[in-house]
Amino acid sequence: MLALGLSGVAAAEFVAREKDFRCLLDGQAVPGKHFFVFHRRHGKLRKALRIAELDLPDKRYPVGTILQLFPFEAMVKRGGGFNPEGDGWEFFRLSVTPAGTRILARGGAEVRNFAGSCQGCHAAGRSYDFVCEGHAVASLGLSEDAIRALQHDPRCPPTP
């Protein structure tokens, strides 16, 4: 009877909405990396930051973690059985303006950017929970200056 009751309990899931994507600089920077980490819950954010900083294989980011290298795309640990081939990550293409964020595409392997399938590229970092930066995975081939330029986020307040 207990087994039947538990089978109806869904695993934790986080379904991101447009309001969950904010100014890139509102996220937590990871020392030595270019991406930013977001999570609604402080304890889960700390865990996600530890995973990103330590670069240990086979560690999984908590459900609800949002990782962004650029303001116009993101990966979100959705969980709940979503995208098992992508270890529970949902990939996003975003449109960002000073007024906010609009989701252009979301999903698994079908979400694409200029380089192809987001999930296909991130699969090279499979043993690091699909996070590529810092794990001897082929880089995007962008200079430090190019990355910083692409990280300009119109949602962020102007700096004095």
C-alpha cells in the first residue's frame, strides 16, 4: 500500500518562467569561470556554487539551479523526470530587453543556438552534470573580451 502511495508522488520539479531570468549580474559569479549561478533558495544556491567551484565529477546541481553564461540563453535544472538524456536540464533561448525577458525556445536536445543543439554541445560535460567550462571540454573559442561583450545585459541597471 505504501509503495502505491509513493508511486503517485512526483519528484521535485522546477518549471522556469520568464520572471526567473533576471539581470545576469544578479547571479553569483563563480571564481575562475565566466558563468553565473541563480537559485531561489539560499542553501541550494550555496550548494550549486560549491559544485561549480570544486569541479568534482559526478556531482549534480540542485533542482531549480539556473546557469547562464550569456543573457540570451540559460540552462535550468528542471528535475522531475524531465529530459533524462540531458540529466534533468532544460535549455533556453531568451530575448532580453530593458523591459525584461521573453522565452523564445525551451526544452531538451531540440533547443539550438548558432553552434547547434545546446544539449548536444553540453553532453561533452556529461560527467560534470552537463557543465562544460573548466572541465577540459572544447571551449566556445571566444576571447575574454568577446565573452564580456556578449554578457552585456540590457536588463541590468546602468552603472554610474
